Amino acid sequence: MSRSREFEIAFVGLKAGIHEFMYRIDDSFFEKYSEQDFTNCQAEVKLTLDKKSSYMFLKFEIGGKLEVICDRCNSRLPIELWDEFGITLKISENPELMNEQENDADVYYIGKGDSYFDVADWIYEFINLSIPMQKVCSYENMDGPYCDAKAREILKQMTVHPSVNSKTKNPIWKGLENFKNFD
Ligand SMILES: [Zn+2]
């Protein structure tokens, strides 16, 4: 099986200082990983590599967009990706052992004899970390432009208790009042 070299960086030949790499990531990138819970990925990853004498610092800037399924109304929800992550790459005689012992997740070791490293797994991880945990059309109200209006109506009817009519009441207490009624 031929190895993809697209995400390999041959760092030995690089001069000290800043080097930039751009990657365009679409759904095909994720085929070698397990199934993702997003589609239509159009991400751009800008990698800035700062090569120092004894280590390298890698900054990944994640941009672009992808689509997730809204947790509340089940419609397709476009999400803008915007985040950045840093990795410090150190050279070691025994990178396997050092990677096992290292507690800092942002520090990674490569072997003394290595001439390249692969950034695909970091890109994979960082795109996933850029997706918000709570995937809903709008965080407080279900009124985002992509929200499914029909699902929203049904949810509203389910959540609003018919006996609570006062609009001045804080909605936070609604649930507690329902508990009281059952005493
Ligand atoms: Zn929604």
C-alpha cells in the first residue's frame, strides 16, 4: 500500500525559522478514520512551523466550515470552524518512551534519525476539536436560520407547561414548579 505523502513534512531540509503550509481538507480526508458525525467539510488548515535549533513549534490554524446535524431539531447545520492549536516537537533518542512519559499533550517527540513527520492525525484531531460540543441551531433559542421550524414547534409544545401562564416568571423555575405540582 502506498503511503500518502501529502501530509508529511521533511523537516531536515528546512532552514531555521518560519515555514508555512496550507492544507485544504474535505470529506475524503476522513475516509481513513472512523465515521464522522459531520459532512461537507471544507476546512482550511494553515500550519506555521517555526524551526529552532533544538525543537520545532507547530501552530495549526483551523478555518472553513462543515455541516453537523442539529442535536435539537435534526436539521443540517453549517458550522464555521475557527480555532488554533500548538504542538512542540522535540527530537529524542527514544521517542516512543518519551511520548509515553510526557504528560503535556502539546509536546511530542520524534526520533533522532527521522527526516520527516506526518501531520494528518493532528489535523484530524484539531478539526474535531474545533467543532462545538453543543451542536444546536442557536444556544439559547431555537431560532437559528437553519433550524427546522416544524421540529421547533413540537419541542416548544413539549417544553412549555400549560399551567404556567405568567410571562414574568423566570423560565428557569418552570421545571421546579412542575416538580412541586407532583408533591
Ligand atoms: Zn436546530
